[in-house]
Amino acid sequence: MTAAPELVVPADLPWYRPVGHECTLFEQAYRSNLPLLLKGPTGCGKSRLVEHMAARLGRPLVTVSCHDETSAVDLLGRYLVRGDETVWQDGPVTRAVREGAILYLDEVAEARPDVIVVLHPLTDHRRRLFVERHDEVIDAAPGFGLVVSFNPGYQRGLKELKPSTRQRFVAMHFDYPSAEVEVEVVMGETAIDAGTAKRLVALAGKMRCLRELGLSEVPSTRLLVDAARLIAAGVPPRLACQAAVVEPLTDDRDVAKGLADLVALVF
Ligand code: ADP
């Protein structure tokens, strides 16, 4: 994504710094009833974009963080025993479809395969949810929108989305932003000065290039924001980077030492 378009955003929205055309594309896809797939590494702003856009579009947001135990039952709902009664309780997907909310399934590829089956009729012209256990077919209320995210390449492709599923979505690729934009993000999120924000971003830039360290994930914008918060709170920069950047990335003491050396070079 290139040029950052002008955006007029009311002050009370969750803050999001656009990197390219993602806000416009999000809005147009939503208004055209097209489901959205946000692809990109962890901590690069996907969830923040969804929070920002849901508020801007004036829709409630239902977020589900999917993991390998997430099943269709968790999402659709279940019968619960209350005293001597059995009552049906909607799951988050059912609630979002009934309320016309924006439904955000974060890391959808992590969920069990039956979740994808449930989503299919919601992604096409039917915009319909089949809740078998409750013997119910629900047409999505006006305003409903579906957004999913996934992290391509995570765990070397073990959890991928099938091409036939991917083709049901309008997709956008995300990555960590340019250094200039990332400095703005770190400063926008924290009370840190420009010099320190630039150093944090430079540190991340160095770590992101070091393939030989064998990190399964490189430092995200989120980690930089966390480190900046610690520094703004008075924690010395090296210690803040150790706690917020180095330790979350690795348990290997040799790799941690290598990363700490980089921190010492920058701070
Ligand atoms: P993801 O959903 O991609 O894992 P998040 O949206 O949770 O990542 O982003 C992690 C953090 O990084 C956010 O809480 C926010 O502080 C910061 N962030 C990243 N990109 C942006 C951006 N473009 N605008 C504002 N904040 C951002």
C-alpha cells in the first residue's frame, strides 16, 4: 500500500494511523456487503483498524480471538442448564448476525474446520447463519459485516486458509509500516519523545533483518508501543526493551543475548 489518504476522524474514535487505502477499502467493502480478510503478521494494526472502522461506521463490534480449540458450537451458541430449565444462549457469531454488528474473527485459520463451514453462507449473497442445534436459520440483520484476519506463514503454513475459503473474501495485505509511519504510531500511542520513538523503530528494523537468529516472529509494532509505554513511565530504555521486546520474542538465552546486544547498540 502506498500514499496515505486524508482522513477526517472524530476525536473519540479508537485512533488508527492509515498506512495506505485500507480505511477506504474497508468502508467500501462493508457498504457493498463484501466480507474482508486482513492478512498480516501479529501486532501490525489489523485489530486496531477494525475497532476504528466499526466506530466510524457506527456499528457495534463483536470480536472473537480464535485458537485451535475454537469450534462452531463456541461461536454459534449452546444450551445451558439453569436450575431445572435448559436455556439457549447465543454465541458471539449468532449475536453479531442478529444485531447487525461487525463481526471480527481474529486469527480465523487457527479455529477448527467446522467454523469455516459455518461462515460460508455468511460470506455470499445469502448472508445467512444456520444454527442447527437451535433449529434456526437467521438472515443477517442490516449492518452486519464480517471481517477475519490471519497471519500467513505463521508456524510455517501449518494453519492455512483453503483457497476456496479465501476466494470468498476481499483481502488486504498488512505489514509493519515504514519507519516514518511506525514512529508516528509509537508517538501517537504513548507520551514518548520523537528521539526515543525513532530509536525504538530503528531497533525493530535491525531485529527484523536478523533472519540468522531464527526468531519465529520478529518484533511487532505492538512490542514497540509496549516498550515506549514502559520508558514513558520511567523505566530505563535498556530494561524496557529487554522486558517488552527481547523476552517476549525468545526463551533461548544465546538469542536473547544477541538481541540485548542490539538494544545496547541503539540505547
Ligand atoms: P494485530 O491485530 O495486527 O495483531 P493490533 O491492531 O492489536 O495488531 O496492533 C497492536 C498495537 O499496535 C495497537 O494496540 C496499537 O497500539 C499499535 N498500532 C499498530 N499499527 C497501528 C496504526 N496503524 N495506528 C494506530 N496504532 C497502531
